[in-house]
Amino acid sequence: DAKTTQPTSMDCAEGRAANLPCNHSTISGNEYVYWYRQIHSQGPQYIIHGLKNNETNEMASLIITEDRKSSTLILPHATLRDTAVYYCIVSPQGGKLIFGQGTELSVKP
Amino acid sequence: GAVVSQHPSRVICKSGTSVKIECRSLDFQATTMFWYRQFPKQSLMLMATSNEGSKATYEQGVEKDKFLINHASLTLSTLTVTSAHPEDSSFYICSATRGQGTEAFFGQGTRLTVV
């Protein structure tokens, strides 16, 4: 079973920041937090991952709470092309991923 | 990011026949590849872990004799759906990693329809 809890769906206005929360209260010390997204009928796309520290790349920022029990993925300026299902996954190794139901993000004009 | 390619992207086959799906890592050597399937409006379900040169490890409930996995090289893994039936119709997706602790990159998926 997936070890994360995410809202089923969220809306975001185009151009605004999208903040996607994820709870992982049972995360182990050696587990990373990974974020992927899946646009309809495509394979998942890697976004970002982190262990303890906040991370930022060209796609997004990842904020992990100090106790590591939750995190937030931030898309700073959402576009219509960011409409997708976003998956938050905890894993010790990055390869074997157990997907939950994810958050369906709809970016609206 | 790294590139993982699947072939074919779509396939239709007759019930009772076998179908082979290829997963290639194009610009890196993948020590481990993973196979998932996804039914409509559902999340991805891990089927098996494929390590180069060794037998695949299947998740509970996945029939190893029905879903044959071969990982003969560091850049290629294949999934063969044997004696396919309509209930095997699904979206099959592979992923690959460079090594332990690194992120996985996914192929574009293969839509299998069994008629």
C-alpha cells in the first residue's frame, strides 16, 4: 500500500503558484520523498525528490517539514500544460515506486 | 532527464496470442528496470522488478508464467504477455534507474488491447 496521503483533486489559476500537499507520517529515516506527474495516457514524468532539505529545480520546489512527516510540491507559475495527476511517493531507493492515487491538478485559465 | 523508450506504443492482438513489449534506456545503463500496469482511472500498479542478468522479482498476485520478463542487457528489458485475454488489456509502463538510490525514468507506455 502507498505510504502517502494526498488530496484527490485541486484547482489552480493559470499563472499562480500551485501548492500540492502530501502527508507521509510513517516515513522511515532512509526514505526519500519523490514527486512524479502523469499527463493523460503518458508515462509518469520525474519532477523532484528530497530527503530532508528543501529542493528546487527548473520544474518545481519541494518543501519538506522538519519532522519529515509531510511535504509540499510547489509549481511557481502554473500553466495549462501542468494539468496532470501528481504523485507523491516515499521510497528508500528511487526505483521501486508504490503509487497511490495522487492529486489531480487542474490548471484553469 | 534520462530517456526511456517503449515499443510499441499501441498494440492490438487477438485473444490467445502473445505480445512482446520492449523497454530501452537510450542514454544510460539501467541496472534495474520495473514494469507497471495501469487500468483506466486507476493508479500505476507495480508488476515486477527486472535486474540485468537475473530472474525478475514479481509482486504478489502477478503471474510470472503469464507475464514473462527478460532483462538480457543493461539497456533492454522485455515484457511478454502470453496467451493474452481481454482482461489483460491495459496500459503497460516501464521505468529504469541508473542505480540504487537514483530516480526512475519512465517510458511513454504501451496501450495493449486484446480482442
